[in-house]
Amino acid sequence: MNNSSATSIIVNKRQKENPVLRHIRNVRYEFADDIVPDYVIGDAACALYLSIKYHVLYPMYIIGRIKEINSGYKLKILVVLVDIEDNTKQLLDLNKICFTYGLTLVLSWSKEEAARYLESYKAFENKSSASIQERAETEFIPKLSGVLTVVKPINKTDVITLLEVFNNFSGISIATEQQLLLCPGLGEKKVKRLYASLHEPFNKGKKKKSKILMEPNTSDQAKDIINIETAVG
């Protein structure tokens, strides 16, 4: 793999008209006509793309594509765009296909979400497995959770993910929206609310306070977090 492809998603030219590509903005991508999968997202990782509508019309298509892929890929992903309402039968079918042929099934409900998954797999390809393992709680983590989970719908799992990616509260607080969007499990709605809460001025308009600072004791928790980080760092 050349230097360019090491930092880029390699896209099969048959995907050139796929509107998902318009939403890949946070990592580079380049086209190639000598790859079998739709996307190569790492040294040994690839992805196929399928919409449910297309699967209804051509149910054998995806099996043929899967069989074309050689065994050189350790991770094979099927990114599915769920674009019909009555999808239970199709999802069960695709789940069985992925289980049979050893693929990881990833469901997305919009083209933007599908692009985000492809970006995330590429951006995190060199992260250690510790980033998805349970992390032992310390005094710091519950305090950080207490601050960030005030922002609905941020949950404890999201907090652990943010901590793994940005290392500390300071890193999270200065991250851009685009950087936050690369975090697995954080969709556009979560990111916009978190970013707004972290960057709203304390007084805005008629003295409207930031969502984080409106909760009792939360500002004290934030101070504690900063003090812990200062002591550790």
C-alpha cells in the first residue's frame, strides 16, 4: 500500500456515483480500479455497501460480491443503508448472510451515517483494542460522566469513547464538531448538543446559561476534573 493509500479510503470506481462519497469529509479518499471491495479502509480491512432497496430488487447481488473478495482481509464489513420502512425480512436475511460469510454488519439510516462509519473505521484503524474494552473506573471517570451526561442524550458509553479519543476533558472541550463526529456512536444530534453546551457563553441573550452550567453542582465537578488533570499532567 503506498503512502497515499495508507491515510486514505480506497474507493472502487464502481462507487464513483454513490452519494455517500459526498459526506466523507474528515478523511481522504481516492479511486482505484484494481480493488474488488467497494472500499478498502485499512491494510486488512474492507467494506461493501448495499441499500435495502437494491437488495429487494437484486437479492443475490451481495452474495456474489462477497464471494469475489479474497481471504486477505481480516475484517470485512457490510455497510447497509436502511432505506425502506418494512425492513425486518431483509435485515434478517442480511444478518444471516453476514454470519455465514464472516462479515460485520453495520446498519445506517442515512447516507451521512454510512459515510461516518467508513470515516470512523479508517480514522481508528491504528487504535489499540483497549479503546473498545471496558475501562476501570477511577475517581476521574465518574466526575467526567457527571459533567458530560448532563447533555442529553450523551451517555456513559459516549463519555468513555470521548475519553479514549481525546485523552482528557481539555481535549474534549477544544475538539471541533468534525473531530467529535469521528467518535463511534456519536451521531450528528449528540455532537451538536455536546459542542453547543461546551461552547455556549455563560451569559447569552437574557442571561441564558450553558446547559452544563444550569445543573446543580456540575460546575464544581468540572473544576474538580480540571484540578485532577492538572495534578496528573
